Amino acid sequence: MKTKKLVSVLLVTAMTAGMLAGCGNEAQTGGNSVGNTESTGKTAEENGEVKQFTAFFAVPGSEINDDNEIQQKIAEITGAKCKETWLTGQTAQEAVGTLIAGGEYPDFIDGGDGMAQLYDAGALVALDDYIDQYPNIKAFLSEEDWDKLRQDDGHIYWIQQFGNIYGEEKATTHNDEAFWIQTRVLEWAGYPEVHTMDQYFDLIESYNEANPTMEDGTENIPYTILCDDWRYFCLENAPQFLDGYPNDGSVIVDPEELKVIDYNTTETAKRYFQKLNEEYQKGIVDPESFTQTYDEYIAKLSTGRVLGMIDQWWDFAYNVNDALKQQGLDVAGCNYVPLPITIEEGVKNQWHNSGGVLNVSSGLAITTSCDDVEGALQFVNDLLGQEVHDLRFWGEKGVDYDVDENGEFYRTEDMRLQSSDTAYKASHACTYSYFPQYSGTSQDGINAMKPEYQPKEFYESLSKNVQDCFAAYGAETYVDMLGTSEAPGPWYPMYSFSNSMTTDTPGGMAWTKMGEVKHEYLPKVVMATDFETAWEEYMGVYDSCNPQAFISEMQEELDRRMEEAAKYE
């Protein structure tokens, strides 16, 4: 059994279990093929022992029980298991900095915003000489996408885990950002058409005036905003969507002129923040918005009190929906659905795009502290085999799902309820959620890679309130509530470049300062008694950050990506 090197470092840095269960930024993106379990090497019995690996992921998450049943079954097939540790009490960069200072690392790591630090510190193993030896890993990305992951020295150091849709895309859940609203609000109003920002807030105001409390007397929170650390995207990046652009994250890209635009300074940005200011003065915006932590935010949503918010589905739903179901609040209309909100009527929204998103700025890496690189890669390779992939996301046949006469996987209501139970997941679910994975269609051509994308199972797992809401709007899925736009151009997403920027360049320095200014001033803008004065002050300080240097470097990267894409045409 391999020697563990990380225990003392983890004790020092307090990287123990976080609050989130099964949470992951599961950007669903295009890719190639999934491998067979038969190609994944010897079983644990044949090896004589189960290899033990460690992993640290710089996002909040939940550890599972040491005797987790699905993890044990996976270990029987792969001959290996991994002890996962998650971020708590620190930012990603702080946690990564502590590891670098100690000089010892887990076997696997995804440092999030700290990946550039790990690369610069020489803490990661170059994977180039290994990839071809592992067919499931090799097939996980196209040659073009592998090339996109190459760093300045020409080597590949990490695998973007959330990088592939296998087979047919099965888009049921909108995994991304949106204006969300509870179904009870829409039902009360007779399921109105809500297309603009003003209509959205007018509806929430009207509902809250007529229904200031829940049935048990608990006071509603009309609208809350998450601003904790890097999650302040819930506050600051809505203007790009309101103007009908997709989520490039840090900028807008004009697809006709191929020009980078700063969405922070548009007229729509001003209108959006002025609207938030008006709603704050009316008492519609939660006064705790700018001080609440992520855990407090999740706890608040889990009570069913919050009528609406902007967020990414992956950032809240995997925890909140289970909590609502366990309390019976899903049948009370407290589930959230997305609305196709833009700044005004006639603007085509791009909240949901088809195809994939390859975020090249981070991924799963193997560190220089790993003394069995081949074994670690074999484990990753094995996790991508269909049999193991089914165990990760569907669970155990006959326990977590059954199969009908057509070969289609399904769950009973009891199975769905147990799958939302925190204790059950700790003892029986092992998704290895930050290891490479697929969405789309299984190798069998019938089933979805994950239960939430199985059309029939997805629909039957919904509360009646959500089903009724979908029916009222002629929708069958969350995606239908928004509509689907074509995949953006080959530059997309630009945030994969801005996420890797450092202060070594003028643009990177500007980007850092811009973020600091937005963190400080946008809450002030929303809470100000004199919006115009507060906005002018914010714009003045923002302009002093030299944002044009950032925009110029983003334009250079856009041009580079377009040139690279042309090579593969």
C-alpha cells in the first residue's frame, strides 16, 4: 500500500470536509468516446490489494464514509480508491499556497484558481508521455482540445474533467446561470410571460406583497444575492446575459466583428445595477446579500423562503433541491425554474447554448508527490469505463435504479427519495465528482450518462409543481424554459483565459484590480441612497484600474483562438 504524504499538511491547513454534497461545476462539453470497463486492467483481487490515492479539490465538498459501498464496488473493479479532501475556510489560492509552502501534495489535485500557482511551482506531472497509454483518457478529448490544454512549455499538465458529451446531447437541466424563480410565484400569477428584468422584479414584488410569509408564517425573502468570494458572479456578470450574449464570463464578444467588449461599463450594466438599487430601497433585495457566506446562502435557500435569485444551477441545486425534497417543500412550490430574462423585449437570450464548454484554465492534475503516476492514470482511465461510470452516477442496479424491458434505467420514488438523503449519500454514493466524467448518452445508446439527463426519469423525478409549471409554458425541461441557442464561436469561453491571468502582465494586473474594485463598490452601488453619485464614483475608480489593458490582452487572446481554430477547419 502506498505511503500517504498529505495527512499532516491537511491537518495543518484544516482542509476538512465542506458543506456541499456532490457539488461540481459540471460544464457539459463536447468530446469523443467512452471506453469499456474490459480495457481497465486487473481487479482488486487480481492485484492482491487496493491502491490508495489522495486528492484535494479547491472547491467545497463533502467527504464520504470510509466504508462507502459504491466506492468499495468501484475499488473491486479498478483495484484502487481515492480519499478526497475539499476546500473549507480558505480561498483556492490560499489553500494551494499553503500546499506549495509545505512542498508536499496529494496524488491528485484540482487547484481551481490556483492551478497557475501549482504549474509555476513545478508541482505537477507532465502527462504528454502517458496519455497514449490509456485509451479511455486518450479518447476523452479531441486532439484539438488536448492541444488547448498545453501550457507555455508545450506540455499538458491537467485534464479538464467536465469536458465531454458522449453520443447524443441530453439537455434536460440547465446547469448554468439564470434568473431563477420559485414555481409558487408563477402559479400564483397564473403563469405569466416574463421576459424582461423589470417584469421579473414586478412579479416578485407583487407576489411578496400578497404573500409576505410562507404557510407556516416564515417571512419570505423576495430576492437574495450571493457575493461570497469568487461567487460574486451572481451579482456582477448579469449584464452580458441581459444584452443577449452567452457566458464568456469576463467580457462580451461581438460575434460579427470578433471584438471584445467590457460589459461592466455598458448602458445595460448601469440599468441593471440601478434596478437592484431600486429593489434594495424597496426592501425586495435581501439586506444580508453582501455579508452572507456561501453556506449561509445555501441554508437560506434550503428553507424555501427565497423567491428568486441569479445563480448557476450547479452552485445551488445539488444541495438545495435535496433539502427541499427532504422537508416536503418541493410539493409546496419552493423549487426553482429559470426564466429567459433580457434587458427588454425582443432581445434573444443566450442563457443556454448547445454544445460544450472546455475550461482550459483548470482540471485534474497529478502532482510530483505521487509515487505511482501510472497507477493514478490507470485509476482515471478505469473511472471512464462505462460500468464504473454507471456505478458513479446511477449507483447499484436493484438498489439505486432498475432496468425496464427496453433496457432503460429508471428509479422508483423511494429510490429518488433515498438518493436525496445526505446520510445515504455519504454511505452509498461515490460519484468521484471532480474526476473526468461524461454527460450525454451511454455506450448502450439508450440511457443517459447521468440520471438527471434521462428524459423520463428526469420528468418523473420532478415535483408536481414543476411539472405543472412546465406544462403551462409548453416545456418539458428546464432548458425548454429558456430555449437553446447554437454553440458560440471557437473562442468560447473567454473566462478560461482570464481565469489563468496573473499580475505579471498589465492586463492581468488590471484584471486583479478590477475584481477588487467590483467586490468593494458594487454592494455600495446597490445600497446607495443616491445611485447616480455612487455609480459615477464606481466608474471613476474602475477606470483608474486601466481596464483597457485587460481588454487589449483579451482581444489578443480572442484573435489567437480564432487563428488556432482555423488550423483545424
